Amino acid sequence: MKNNLDRLIQEKIQRELGAQTRRHFIQKCATGMGGLALGSLFLGCDAFKGKQEKKQLGFSERDLNPLAPLAPPFGPKVKNVIFLHMAGAPSQLEMFDYKPELQKLHDQDCPQSLLEGKKFAFIRGTPKLLGPQAKFEKVGESGNWVSDNLPHFKSVVDEVAFLKAVHTDQFNHGPAQLFMHTGSPRLGRPSLGSWITYGLGSENQNLPGFVVLTSGGKVPSAGKSVWGSGFLPSVYQGVQCRSQGDPVLYIEDPQGMSRTLKKRTIEAINAINKEEYAKYGDPEILARINQYEMAYRMQIAVPDVMNINDEPDYIKELYGVEPGKESFANNCLLARKLVEDGVRFVQLYDWGWDAHGTAEETSVDIGLRSKCRDIDRPMTALLLDLKQRGLLEETLVVWGGEFGRTPMQENREGKTMGFKGRDHHGDAFTMWMAGGGIRKGASHGQTDAIGFSGIDGRVSVHDVNATILHLLGFDHEQFTFQFQGRPFRLTDVEGEVIREVLA
């Protein structure tokens, strides 16, 4: 049936080619040249996919299956990524960056030298310095500092490498989240997960290559653009799944729709889509073909992989999951199941880390401690579970927010808030990585005595993304996509691999 369909399509194309007129040519230029330019690399003209001869009006294997697994250009250290993003920006000063000098200066006026020429989201006037609202201790063989907000995490501290002086030039949540995940504070760029699935495909053809899980009750401030595909074909955008209710909306067929009827319907639709692609060369048509077929396969695969009820009781206890609820714990367990089943990139967003001190739940002494309880046990369990299954050596786990918090108490219009809070701060914050290719127990970078600025080992958001791509087998400077007449890359024109944290 497939051979007959392809033959009929080709015969129709040849008939149309023989009847071209100037009007047809102008029409096709008007509607198809943009797709042709965008599609040139998609059709295999990119160095990372190998040169493929484009048959006239034909389809390559990659065309019809854009998520087919591909080998990276260089030897990779890992093949999957789990990115844990704390949306709202956690305070490094209550978690990982211990500053005893800041405690001594608690409640003193902030020096004007730290305020002049700086942009803050809400600080006005002269704020007071705010000492650490947690107790710290050195733990593990590495002797890295961890606060009492994260008692479980202390047991795995020797598995991770800290980046203590990450910086960003964005200080509002939406642009900073976009910058962290797309390399640009403006809309329209592909996300990290989209770049990776575009470059590597996915090992499981029955599941999306890029899956997104959210917790905390809301999506990030930047919205779903942080897992969008930008100018890449839309098949590479993240697919949001849920840990409560149906994992994907409308995954169940309506009453009276059988699997056989669904299959025949999709085959008919995609026969038309293939014919349209042959006429116009728009790569989005290929993306649509793949998405129809992926949706059909997902109806069987997704409910199984997203079911945590069948996990052993000791695993549920390890993560602290609550089946039937949407939680960070459930999502951490699902992340392990997804990479175990061959999903390339899993993104977890946990909302609620914006600690301005405007209420108890947003304070750095009460609200932050509560948020830490939500993530401490699950993220620790994730590392332990991946390790015991032999998956940690082939999986990169990344943790962090979009920026950090100030060492001074938030001050709005010269008035201190009712609870202890810190403002947005992009000059220095902490992230960590664990897994294959990462130097265990490492700590790179250092901030000044009060945690205001990085004074050694400063790294940028572009450096972080360059390092992630390096571990997956890509040179971030060469991994590009041709768009609007020039090559684009995730790291723009910046970024260096952070070799100090590599094994």
C-alpha cells in the first residue's frame, strides 16, 4: 500500500511539473522559498547529520522520521539530560554559598558602592544587609558547604560539581528564564532541549525526544516558550506531560473511535501531507506528519511510562512520591523512568522560588525552607536511583534557577518588607551538575565575602550551555542552524566549556 501511495504521489508530481507556467512559478516562489531556505539544513545539508543527496521531490529517512537517533560529531560523555529548573530563582545564600562575614554584617546598611550603577528589580533606597537564614556545614569527602535546608542532599554531595559564580545579564524572571534555556532573553529562539533533540534525535520512537514536567502549580514566568522549538521544526519542541490525571490531554480516543480507524485516518491525512510537502518543500509539513504518527504511538507508550503506581514501594519511599498528585517528587521519579526508556531530554520546572519576603511563603527563612523540603528528598533520590541502575554515567543532571538573590534585605520605596526576603541578583548564583563526564565533588568559582559578585571562576549562562553540549558530543561553536540568512547557535557568539568541572 505504501509503495502504491508513493508511486501515485510521484506520478502526480511529474504531471504537475510538466504543466508549469510563469504563474505557477511565481506562486511557488511566494509561498515556498521561505520553507525552502529553512528546509535546506533540515534535509541533511548540516555537517552534524552527514551530507545526504536530496533526491528530487523525494523523502530521506530523516525527513520522514526527524527524531531518528543520530550519532554526535564527537565522542559523547552522556546521552541524556535531566534539567531541574527552580523557577523564581532560589537563594544560593541559604543553600550552597556559605558567607559567615555576611552574618557578622547582618542588619547593617548596605554600602553605596554595591548599589551605584546596579539594576535591581525592587530595591530602593539603602537596604540592610541580611545574614544567612540557615545553618551550614561541610559535608562529604569533598568538604563542600550545604545548609540544613537540604539534609538529604548532603548524602550525595560528593556526586555533584558546583558552579558557585554563575552570572547572567538578566534580572527579571521571564527574560532570564528565556536566556537560561534558549540563549536569548527574547522570544523566538529554540530551547536547549529542542537543540539537543534536533542534533541527536531520540532512542525511543514511541515517546517524544523532549518531555517537560511542571510542579508548583504554575508554568515558568516566561511561559511555554522556554521549551519551544523557535525556528527549528516544531517536532523538536518539548511535549508537556502531567503527573496528575491523563499524562497528555486528549490521549484517550473518543467513544466509537477504534485503533484501526484512527490508524487509517492518520494514513489518509499524511498521504495528503506528503503530497503537499512534495509540492512546496515546507519542513513544517514533515513535522506535522511525524507529530500525527508520534501521537498515535504515544497513546500506547505514554500511559505506561508515566505510571508510577507500579514502582516498588521502596522506590516510592525513596522519592517520597504521592501517586495521583502533581509534585516535584513524582516528576523526579518520572524523569528517571523517561530517560530509562530512551527519552533524550527531560525538563523539570518547579515554580515558587521567588523569595522577596512579601509574605511568609516568599520569605527566605520560612518559605524557602518549605520549598527546600519539597525538592531535597526527590532530587537526592533521583541521583541515587540513577546511580544504582547504572544510568548516572550516561545521564547529565543539571540543577539551578534563572539567577540568584541579593545579600541585602529587599527594600521597596525605602520600606523593609514584613518578612525576610532577597531581591533578584544576576551577578552571582550557584548551579550544580552531576553524571557522566562530571568531576565528582568539584566546586568551581568563588564569590566575595558577602556573596555579591564572583571573584574567581566566573561562568556565564552561555558557558553552562556550551558545557552541556560538549558532554553530549557537540562543539557549541559549530552546532548551528541556518535561519534568516545566517547561522544561529544556542550560545550566540559567546560561551566556553567549563573544563574545571569535567572529569
